Amino acid sequence: MMLATLLFIVLALLGTPLFAVIAASAMLGFYTQEVDLSVVTIEFYRLAEMPILLAIPLFTFAGYLLSESRAAERLVHLSSSFLGWMPGGLAIVSLLACALFTAFTGASGVTIVALGALLYPALMQGGYRENFSLGLITTSGSLGLLFAPSLPLILYAIVAQQMGLGLSLSVDEMFLAGIIPGILMLALLSIWVFWNHRHDQRASFSGREAVTALWNARWEIPLPFIVLGGVYSGFFAISEAAAVTVIYVLFVEMVLYREISIRQLPNIMRSSMVLVGAILLILGVSLASTNYMIDAQIPTALFEIVREYVDSKIAFLILLNIFLLILGTMLDIFSALVIMVPLLLPIAIGYGIDPVHLGIIFLANMQIGYFTPPVGMNLFIASYRFEKPVMQLYRATWPFFLILMLAVLIITYIPAISLWLPGR
């Protein structure tokens, strides 16, 4: 079995599609236990019985619609008109705009590509240093992953629920749990930006410009309130909120603003569903792999090994953060969720860590991993987008990395930050 594991690792490193590696490992595991391999197919049917799964393609499609319209431009203009007068105001606007955009698109690379063309020239014209501007946009691209309706929050809840550990965990709780940690990260970065640029020349506040920006974005402003208000008031289920979001965005962008034509829809649908298809394929084979690991008591064995060398919760959390940070540089967040959560969650529960708290720790580390040297994905996306050397991006993101690591430590060792709003 050890030889097979090494073979699968080598195949993954050679570029074999991840779903194929996971499926092959699950099938081999079931075969060695003399379990009918149809169990892998059954897991795909089980996906169809999960109503919450409808939210993933719907929210993804809505996010791609927004990215193809001028919604990002209106969002930046709105934020800038109200916050641009502050020291470092434009930089703070960039943080907020990227976080909100990533929350709806669910992919940090999309944010860098879509908003980078708008924000980077604006920051340079505003007198901000090149490295600061590059670091800010590269970092901000992944900040919204803790805010609803981010896909990773939904996916974590789905994976945890399907493990059959008797956990009390819902998507609503994950949405609530991410709010304060996400705000903490934005607040620490904003304070640092404000302090660094406290002596800079500021633009004066213009009431007329603020009213104009408010009017231009009048149809996008209600969107978060429709989604979150509907869910938390109990008026919508998560999947219903996703459907309402798609209908609303389609109506706003195609009928009211007329920025997306019917001819563009097939391409937008195809692009968004390619991402969804990849997520669902990996999720299906990973559920089969998870069932094998639980049947084979692999998480229990891992817990016993870890427990032998790590006897305190604090030490385990330190090692967990280091591991997740490294993991975030090597795997995209969706793959990391479906592969590692089934292994880590039983171990974390053994140390008395709340599953909701673990989810926020996991996602907070993964979003930093996106721009952690040497192979963080956002570093290469930003390097390509702005035509800058990767080494320059390493230097540019370093201060932001340190600040966000401080936020991760606070989130890790003060569970109430994540658990207060869900009431756990």
C-alpha cells in the first residue's frame, strides 16, 4: 500500500489530473478491502441528493456575470467617492473592492485579472509606490474567501457534513463564522495602510461625486442584502438565495444596465461551468475516497500518531497553521478542501477544536497560501497580468503577508472570533 501511495504522489507531481489520482486511490483501497467498486459511482449519485449543492453552480454563474459587466468599476467608484479622502483611502478602497468581488466570484485569480486593470493604474496615478500597489492587489485578490457567499465556505460545510461524524455544522454557520475574521483581516491591513500614508496629500470629499457613484451603483448595492438578508431572516434557503441572486444579476446586467448581451451568455455559462464541473468531479471522487479512509480508520490512526508526538492543543494548532500555509501554495483551495478536510477534521475534533473554527482557520491559511513564496498561485497570476518579475512580487507582498499572518494567529488562538456570531 505504501508503494501505491508513493506512485499516486509521483503521478500527481507529473501533472496527472487530480480527480484521476483521487479516484484511482479510492478504487484501489476499496479493491484491497474486497468492496464492490460501484461504491465510487454511488457517491456521484449521492451528490444529486444534496439540495445545498445547487448553490455552487448558481453562485459561480452570478459571479462570472458580475466579472463580465462593469460592476467592478462601479464598486470601485462608489468606495472611492466615500473613502478616497482618507489617508491611504484609495488603497483601502482597493482592499474592500477586491474582498467583495472575490466573495461573489469565489476565485482570487479572477479578481486580480478583472480589478487589476482598473486598480493598478489608479494606485500608480494616486502616487502610491509600485511595489506597494503590486503587493496590495496581489494580496487583496484572496481576501474575500471568508465572506458569504464564497464557494469555499459552502464546500467546507458540504464536505464536513458528508463525513458522517455526527457534526452540527451548516452553511449558514460558516457564513456567519467568516464575517468577523474577514473584517479583522481587512481592518489590520487598512490600519497599516492608513498609518503608512498618514502624511500623504488627500483628495477632498465631493458630495456630488458620492451621490453620482451611489446612483450609478444603485442596482448592485442591494445584492449582498438580498442574499444575506434573505438567508439569515429565514426567507430563503441557501440554494434559493443562489437562484434569486442569478435572476437578479441577470436582470440588472442584461436589462437595466445592458452590459451583457444574449450572445455573451453561452461563453459566460461555459466558463463558469468549467470551474463548477471541476469542483463537482473532484468532490464526487473525494467523497468516495473519504468513505474508504473512514472505513479503514485512517483518520483515527493518524490521530494516534499525531497524539503520540503532539500532546497539546496549542502545539497542534501551530503545526496545523504551518501545514496549511504550505498546502495553500501547492493546491488550489477547492482541491485542498475535499482532500484534506476529511483527514484533518477528525484529528482536530480529537484536540477539542470546533469544526466551524477549524474551517475558518483552514480558509484563512489557504487564502494567504495563494501569495506565499515560492509557488503561491496569485504571485504568478499577478506577474503575468502586470508583466512584472515574480521576484518583485515576492518582495511586494512580504509586508502584507506578515500582517495577515498576525490575523491568522489571532483567529487561531481566539476561537470566539469565529464562533461568536454562529452562537457555538
